[in-house]
Amino acid sequence: MNEISIENLPNQAFCSENIYLDDDYILLSPETPMLPALKRRLFDWSYKGVRAEGTPTFTEIISSVAAEGMLLKKGGPELEQEREAAAFFENLCSFVDKLFKSYSEGSDLKLHLISEQVKQLLQMTKTHKPYLLNLAEYESNEIDYSVSQSVKTAILAIAMSETLRLPAHKQIELGTAALLHRIGAMQIPQDLFYSNQALTPEQKKSITLFPVLGFRSLKAADFPLAVALAVLEHRENIDGSGYPRGITGDKISLYGKLVAVASSYCAVVSKRPFRDNVDGHSGILDLIKEKGRKYDEKVLRVLLLTLTVYPLGTYLKMTDGSIGVVAETNSAEPKFPVLKMILDAKGTYYADAPVFHTREDSEPQIDSALTRTEVEALKAKLPNN
């Protein structure tokens, strides 16, 4: 181990590695900051140095309050709601996974069981919407893509239905359609959907059949026609270039248009076996580029009002070089979110995550959204919190 002089320790900082008082006793872990009070105690105890494996780096904290404040905040109601939302997401994924597997094995689809799950999603959206929408980018290697994509699409579709102020029974129908929009794909070899190789004409035709297969299954199970039509039409494009029927514009149902936009957004912000994902801001821009060709302009406006220009969890670089993450959005001002600041203009870490309300006349202004690669690089440098 390497010896580090107490005098050379910064007064208030996180360390990249464990700090040892001796060979066995860990004094500080990366998620616990070095504070002036601890440094004074080490002097009082007549310690001249501490130890570390390798050469640790220190990330300075600037704070208007003691750094303990940040650690205490982690146990607050916000963290509890975040955990509840994550648990709900995983439970809903587990339900959909079992549903898809039993369906693939020949079991019937039970409308009342699925509706009950959607009703729970409606309730969770009312109480945990910010955390659920942030989970639209939730990734896990343990959850099948079709399952997570279905759950994410249902979450976003329900949030969009709230923006539209649809009555509860229509929200349940839309949520059911979104949750089952990939059900027909369970009858098609899954490797076709995950392949990055050029598909044969026969393979392409098989893929374009999955909305039809889903529609037939829902009709056979006596699901509402509006739900079955949304599943049938969610791959149709406004200009008629979609499938399976190539219908255009107003011939596509509202549910079909909503599921199409929700599914496409969730797809671009989610990792696939053959491609990486993009950040939420870039995902919205990608969809807007297809306005009037793939997607209905009014439905895109609903997406924008629901997520805003900078969705929750988007990392933003400001014109002075500081960096913050979107903590709150405002549909009335979709370009001006509320940020929790992470780094100041000099690249110094904030301990207390000060809140910054962006406005048209505020300084600094938003410069750009960080890409996925930039976010991962930033997180790698930050203390574990």
C-alpha cells in the first residue's frame, strides 16, 4: 500500500479508492467523502498518514452545506419513490415475461388479468410518474428485450394518455394495447428481430406478419376491438409506407398512432443486441425528423408535452461548461427544465446538487445534451452516490 500524508489530503472530497487507516481497517470508501472534521480527528489521534492501494484521485466537493447533507438526502422520500418505481417496473416485467412464455406455449390470453396490471400501472403513473418515465431507459441484461420494450411502451403510452386527458377506460385500453403490441412476435423466431444481418424477402415478410398475428390472437380472446386494432396498426406509417396494410393518415386509429410513437421512442433509447441506444433528447429529435412520414404530428406534440425537449434524466452541458441532469420538466415550457447541477464551470463536483431553473433569460443557458458515451464517461469519474 502507498502512504498518503494527512496534510496532503483535501479538506472536502471523494476518493476514487478505499482509504485505509491500517492494513485491515477501511477508513473511507469511494461513496463516503473526506470531511474537515475527520481530518481534524486524525491529527488529534496523532496519525501522520493513511494508506491506499495504487494512486487514488480525489474529486473536490464544493458545497453551501456540509457534505453530510447530500448523504442524508439519499434516504429521503425521493429515493423511496425511486425504489418503489423500480420494483414496480421489475414486477410488471416479470408478469409480462410469464405472459409471453405461457402464450408461446399455447395458453390463452386473459383480459381481466392483463387489465388489472394496467390499472395498477395507471395508479403508479399518478403517484410515481417522474421515476417511471426515467425508467423508460431502464436497462438489464436479465430482462428480455421484447418484455422490457413492452413495459416501457405501456408506461410511456399511459403518460401520454394523461397528457391527452383520456378517460380512465380509454387509458386502460391504450395501456393494454401498448403492453401487448409485440404479442404476435412471440410466434416468430426471435433471432429475426435481433439480427444485424440482411434478411431474405421471406424473413422480412415473416416480421411484417407479427401485427396481424397479434391482432388475430386478441380478437380470438375477445379483447376490445380498439385494443386489437392498435396492435394491428402500430407499425403503420402516416404516409402509407408502413405495414401490414399500408394505410395512411386518419385511417390509422388514435391508439395505433400513440403506440407507434411510444414504442419507437422506447426502442431508440434502449440497447439492442446489434446497436447502442441514444439519449432521450436525441431520441425525441429522431422521431420529430419523421414527422408527417412515419408519425402523426399531433401525436408527436403529445410526446413532446409529456417528456418535453429534454426528458427526465437527460444530462445537459451549459454554456459556461457546468453540467446538470434534468430533475423536473414543465410541459408549459418544454425547452426549460429544472436541473440538479453535478459539476460547476470548473468541473468541480457539487455535493448538495443545487437546483437550477433554466429560463429564456437565465445565465448560463443550455448548450447541448450529453450523448450516451459522454454520460458514461462522466459517471465513471464521479463519486459513487
